[in-house]
Amino acid sequence: MFGLLKEVLLLPLAPARGTGWVLSQVTAEAERRYYDPAVVQRELAALADDLDRGLIDETEFDRREDELLDRLLPTHDWLAR
């Protein structure tokens, strides 16, 4: 009985709860794609091409390469403790 009453009382919040769920799903997919090793490897290859063609200098290459490599390393909060 309490479960039904709870659902009836929370019914006006259903759109907000649904929106929250959708946003969490979109965020999870964006993070999955951002950290996907295949994507990072393609970006590294494109970066190397830019360096070879003289579109960027060594400093810019090193900075952007470090950012890309950081995406490949898993972050664990427990490592920082």
C-alpha cells in the first residue's frame, strides 16, 4: 500500500525524474566515447599528421598528446589517497 501511495505522491515529479535519467544516460555515453581507446588512437594519429605537415609545433604537439594520453589512463580516486 505504501509503495502505491508513494508513486501517486511522486507522480508530479515523473517528468523531472525521467529527464534526470535521460541526462545520466547521455552523460554516460559521452564519457564512454570520450575515453574510448580507439577514438584516442585516431586523434593521436591525426595529431602526428598535423605535426608532420607543420600545422602545429612540437610544444603544441606535446601538450595535446599529453591530454590525449591522460584520457587513456583510468582515474581511480583511491590512488590519490
